[in-house]
Amino acid sequence: MQNCAYLSNSEKYSEFQFNEYSIRFRTSSHLRKYTEIKHWDNGYLVVTADYDTTGELEEYIDLIPMLKNLFIEPEIFLPQIKEVKLKYA
């Protein structure tokens, strides 16, 4: 799906993938996996994350600062994304 992005994690990194872009960012080494995408709002994600120390928690991911640091224009990149799914679900 061209308008769908994917979120996943591996070891200490999370990965947000959309088309040819793959954005990796550091996360807790205690993160087992993301279990649910609760909400997507043009660069802001609300997810449920499962940690080996605390169990499931609601987490918030703001992609806009990451995109700006990578010189990706959020106002052009983000409107293309209509849905975010878990990659390993």
C-alpha cells in the first residue's frame, strides 16, 4: 500500500518505514515490541509498547523532530501517509 507506513523494532532500535524511507531511532533495550498503533496524526503516533520490565504501556512518538534532523520536510513527507501498521503484526 503506497500510503501506508510501518513501525517495528529490533533490539535497541525502532524503525519507521515509508516507501523508500527507513528511519531508525534508538529506543529502550527493554522494549519487546509494539503491540498496537492506537492513533496516527500527521507525524504523531500513539502506540502500545510491551516492555520486559513494566509490561504494556502507552507511548508517544513524535516523528517531526526526527524528520527535520534528517532534512526531510515534514509538510511534504507526512501528508502522503494515511495509515501506519505494525510491520510484524
